[in-house]
Amino acid sequence: MSYLIAGMAAHDDEPDCDLQDETGEDTPGLRKIIHVDMDAFFASVEQRDNPDLRGRPVAVGGSSGRGVVAAASYEAREFGVKSAMPSVTAKRLCPDLVFCKSRFDVYREVSGQIRDVFRYHTDLVEPLSLDEAFLDVTEDRHGIGSATNIAQVIRRQIRETTQLTASAGVSYNKFLAKLASDQNKPDGLCVIRPGEGASFVAGLPIRRFHGVGPRAEEKMNRLGIATGADLVAKDIAFLRANFGSFADYLYRAARGIDLRPVRSNRIRKSVGGERTFHDDISSGPLLRETLHNIVDIVWERIERAEAKGRTVTLKVKYNDFQISSHARTLSSVVADKAQFTAIGLGLLEEMLPLPRPIRLMGMTLSKLEGVPKKKVRHDDPQLSLL
Amino acid sequence: MKATIERATLLRCLSHVQSVVERRNTIPILSNVLIDAAETGSLKVMATDLDLQVVENMSAASVDTPGAITVSAHLLFDIARKLPDGSQVSLDAADGRMTVKAGRSRFSLPTLPRDDFPMIVEGDLPTKFELPAKTLAELIDRTRFAISTEETRYYLNGIFLHVSDEDRPLLKAAATDGHRLARFTLDRPDGADGMPDVIVPRKAVAELRKLLEESLDGHVQIDLSASKIRFTLGGEGGVVLTSKLIDGTFPDYSRVIPTGNDKLLRLDPRSFYEAVDRVATIATEKTRAVKMGLDKDKVTLSVTSPDNGTAAEELAAEYGADNLEIGFNANYLKDILSQIDSDNVELHLADAGAPTLIRKDDKASALYVLMPMRV
């Protein structure tokens, strides 16, 4: 396996920036990567905090006309309920489905707790969302012995601190670790050892490959590609001819190769939020009122992120799903909520009169300057009682 | 449904229930109140956030058509608020709208059917006892300021109620945020024996305290199980507040209450409060610590801020132990001192890194523990 990786890196000449900055100079051997993914995260948090929901099909998200399911419990998944499914569809599939309003404050808190668990083991943590992350544990900071053991310790620590279960995948790269974590869900662990990657991938339906959606799947089926093995049989020229820039990724993925390093320093580029309405909006006063509501939501996020930015963007989606956005960039950072609101209202005036009613409005602050890291609390002078 | 009601009655009732309704709701019906008009001429109003529900009965001037409907809580409240005093409000629900009429004003509001309105299933509530409203209000006042707002330790987001047998049967209430602790003790009311330990969530505490304010002379009936609690308040028609309890284990707080603190400081809580407040003027968010220097019968309060300079004040006190310097969060100290309703407060100290016990005297129902700050 290590031969293949070395070989790939040697003749890799494509301008993918992911590859540019991972020459692997400090990792002569194989890396040890863990992908940790919380099981039905939002729904599990709701079931944890509300015993009445345990054992019942639960969906987090809006139950109304345009609501979508943000997360579904395993009980709900048995009925075919999936995340991103319109709530109406979900309710039809599972009439007993219980909808919970999302409580992102709580999810963020739990997310912070699991990240603390990750950081106990390594500083190389790449969060993908609130509930999943890649960890590079090649270093084995606490001498636990193996990546598999570290993954088990992490799962146990998560269970102890949050009363929630997580699944983990262990392998020598991110692509395989992510596939592995999905293998034995929920509350499972799967290890793909060096030498097993290619055969593991060979048996997989191509839909399981990260980045292969329904459209790509359809195209591959037309080309006679159904599994990883079918993909391996195609040469790089064929893939490039059919999939363009996607080809190199597919070529490597089919061989269980992924050279992307775990990136621990993701930098936030913008803070924003948007809302879809129950009913389309077109009247000026209502638009302004809606904008104020969105400012309330977004400014709270900006404050929480301690973000300072110079560009304010107002985005609307018309009832024909066409999106339009107006932006304004200041010479200095937006000072406060009042200024943010005023700029938003100004951008809204530019858009009036609206050609059609809108179904969604959103605001974003970008061109962020020096987003400070969250303050470390370990030097808190306030002593603790408990 | 069609009923007529006095504006003042409607407003009072809505003001009780509407604060339960969250401003932003992903489930539309949770923005609504349920209005149920009975043939008997009484009108039931109900609001919920799925964890907490409040039901109030009021008497209508007339009920023409019994029935029930739900309508936006905040809209109806704002309308009732703006209607002229003394007006009669007619509520008439038909064909998915509710018409609200008073004098020459007329509103037509969208409604949602009552069958979709969620109710908390109370289940069996085996523990039943009664408390004077005044006592319950004091229990809340003395402890609620210490409730944690940090969601990670969700089991601290409420007031912990439990029974205990010491020299006599007791009911105890405690709240802590990990920096300070407040405990209130009372004689165990009849019926509370064998009560499960429960944690009443912060929002339920806040809503209950508001309701109590209007019926301080009465009694409150409390019914609870390990998962739900119900408070029934008297008054016209009566108000019933039902809340889910926090599903968690409150830490064994008794172990953080110091018993061997040998340095006793006695002083007047009001002048102490005012002095802390004065020197804290120059404190900032980062340096909110006030330093206390204890000498023979004297306390020196001081604050040093890198940005704002320094402040100091000397206070007369009763103190005979070894000299000590100790720091506290000024706001925490003020929170506790403002609860001491006497000319005297006792601080039992050990050292600058150990919990300090604060109380009016050894007979007081309320007891506070405060953890120092490093200064």
C-alpha cells in the first residue's frame, strides 16, 4: 500500500491545492486517521434531553409546510425519513413522527464537549460540522498504543461526557476513515488496515464515495461503473474524458488513496444566516420587519463568533427560486448591530420594488478581519465550587 | 367559538400565559394560545413551549357558542393591550379566522385548529403538598439568582428540590452555577414525605414567580412525579402551571458547604453591599474581582483595574481572627448580600482559595456558599 501512495505522490502533477501543501515531509510512514461521527446527532440530543422521545421516531426541524428534516432518529429512519427531506414527505412516510424544534445552542455546547475530547488526543482536528471530525492520531499523545484503541477511548469519553453515542472509522487516510465510520453505524467502529483499502473500496457501490451524488451515479451506471472495482478498471484518461476535474479524485479514491492532510486550522470566511418564510413576502413593511428578524439572528451569531467584517450581503430567493444578492463593502469593519441593520435596509431599498414575491431572505457578514480564537478558560481567576 | 369578555380580564390572563410562548418557533402552533370557551361561561386560556404549559381560567361576560381555537399569543396580547380600558372584547372563530371586536376596532386573525395544540401529558403525580405562596416566593427569590445559565451542565439549569431528615423533617431548595450556591430550607410540608429529588427548570421558576406575585396571600398546591411538576395557584379562576423537570442528577452539593471555617466576619450587609458596589465602579468585565483585606474589626475593600485605576474603601466590622486577603466576584457578592434581610451578615472564611459560607445567622433559612477569585 505504501508503495502505491509513494507512486501516486511522485507522478501527481495536477494543480490541486490540497496536494500542494501536503508533501508529507513529516509523515514518512502511514498516517493514522480517525473519522468520528455522532449517531443521528441532533435527534439523539433531543432524545437524551427528553425521555418521552426515546424509542420514538423523532425529526428535528420545522414541521410546517416548508420545513425540512434537519436530522432523523434511527427509529424515524426505519420509515425512510432522512435528513434534508421535506417535513411533509417525512410526515407522510411516518405519521407518528415527532418534530422537535432545533436547539442549536445545545448542539453547539455538545459539539464543544466532543471537540474537547478530540483535542485531548491530538491538536490535528478537522471539524467537518458540529458532529463529525477528522483526527490525525499518528502521534499517539497519550501512548494508548493504536489508533483503534484511541478510537475506542474517544467513543467511551464521548459517551461519558455527553450520554450520546458516536461511530468511528479508523484508517490511514481521510477517505477511508470516513467510509469506515459509516460502515457499522450506529455506535460502531470499523478499521481499514494498510493493505485492505483497495479491496474495501472495490466492493463498495460508487454512491458511497464522498462526492458522488445521484447525477454522477447515473452517469457512471451508464458507463458500466457500479462499484469501486469497476472504477479501478478504468484508466485515468477515460476518467478525465468523462469526469473532468473529478477524475483524479475518483482515480485515487478507487485505489483507496487519499493524500489530503487533516487540516486543523479552518478559517471562517463569513458569518450569516437565512430564513425561508411560511408565505411568500412582497410588501415593503413586511420585508423590512423580516430583515430586522434576520438581523437579530445573524448579529447574535456574529457576536458569538466575535467576528468583525467589512462586507454586508443581503440575499433573497424569489418564489421562482431565482436568487439575487446585493452587497456593500465598507472601508472599516461594521461597528455594531445598528450599522449592520442600516446597511441591510439600504441594500433592501436597492432591490425594491421586487419583481416577484420572495420566499427566503438572508444576510451575511464577510471580509472578516482577524477573527479571534475563543478565549481559553484555564486561567479563569474565578475558582470553582463543584 | 364565540364569547365576549372584559378587556381587563383578557389582558391580565394573556399577560400571564403569553410569556411562556417563545418569540421564535419552528412549530407554528407553539406561537399560539388555546382559547376554550365552555358552556358554563368560563374561558380557558392555555400556552405551551412543550416543556412548560400554563392554563388559566377566567370568567367570560357571555359564551354564545362553546368551542376551542388557537390564535397567535403575541398578536392577541398586543391587541388586548392596545384596546381602550373598559371595553368588551368579542372573540368569534369561524372558517379558519378569529374575529376580535371591541368598540369600533375589528381584527381578523389566522387560527390553527385546537386538535393540533400540544398538551403536556402529566401522568400520575403522586407527591402532593401545599405551601403558602409567600414561602414559595421566598424560596425562589433566595435561590434563583444562583441558577446556572450554562447549557453544558444542564442539570444546574434549575432549582433542585429534595427532602431530608435531620433533627426534623425538611424540604430543601438549592441552586448553583459552580461558583456560588444558594440553599433555602423549610419545614417539610405534609405530603412531601418520600418525594423524589427534582430539578425545576429556570423558565418554569421565572414564570411561577411572576404568577405568585399576584396571589401572595394564598396557598399553592404542588403535585409532582419524578418527571413533571404542577403548581396550582388560587385567585380568580386559578392558574395551573405544569412543567417537565430536568432529567439529570443534581450534584451532591452538601459536600461543598464548608463546616469548619474558623474565621468569622460580621458586618452590616447594606453598607457592605454599597461599599462593594462603589469600589466595583472601576472594575471591568475582565477584572471584576474585589479584594477584601481583613484586619482586627476592619475590612478594606479594593479594586485594581489596569485600565481604570484603583479604588479602596474601609468598613467597620467585627473580626478577630488572623489577617486575611481574599478576592470575590463583586457581582456574586452583591447578589448574595441583597438577599440578606437584616442588619447583620456572617461570613465564615477559611482561606483565599476555599469556599466561604455566608448567612444572616445560624437560624436563617437561607445559606450561601461563595467561591473566591484569585487576586
